[in-house]
Amino acid sequence: MIKTLVKHGNSWALIIDKPVLELLNITPDTPLEISTKDGKSLQIEAAFDRTTRIAEATAWMHETYADDFRTLAH
């Protein structure tokens, strides 16, 4: 698939077609991590797994150590 960039305000955007979004199981609200390994190509991955794991770990810490956090806060 060959795509071109489109003007979006003062930036340029890459439009991802709906079938590709569905194939990757991402929505417009899904955070995406964009990286490059060689400086010549882009790698785009859904970042929701990491974000979800961090949120779950934070919730677990607050639940498990709530008393300790309260003690430290005083």
C-alpha cells in the first residue's frame, strides 16, 4: 500500500484506512507508539498494552499499600 501525507493544520498527517485499523484492532483513541530503528522507516504499534499494564500496576499498588502511602504522606 502506498500512501501520501495530507496537510492537517500546521502539520502533515498519514491517513490509516478503516480496514487497516480493524485488522490491527485499534481505534482513533488507541495510543500509538511510533519509532524507527534505522532512520529510514517507521514502526507503529498500539501502546495500549503498556499503558494498561501501568494503570493496573498503579491501581494494585494503591490498593495494596494504601495505608503505607497515607503514612508517608503525613
